Amino acid sequence: MKRCVSVAWDKDNYQVLSASGVNISRLENDVIGKETRRIKVEQCLLIKLIVKYLQYSQC
């Protein structure tokens, strides 16, 4: 299952971050990486719940 994650910066925030020397590309990659990990954990938990439900319903 593919998901799309996008990060949007408004002009003012982008300029403030850029002027402060913040590496915006790295910040975006960190945000996308955290979101990816969160989605994977959710999928894992959902699979575990489904397996438990199936095991319980077969008893």
C-alpha cells in the first residue's frame, strides 16, 4: 500500500527558516521519515489486532 506524504511551507515561514540557516531539506526528510515510521507502526498494530481477532473467533 502506497501513501503520499507532503510537506507544505508558507512563504513567511520558509524565509524565516532559510534566513536562520535551517536545512529545510533535512527538516522535510525528518518529518517524512517520522510519518513513515508512524504509518508502519499503525499497520503492524492493525495486523496484530486482526490476527488476535481471527484466533479468538476460531475458538
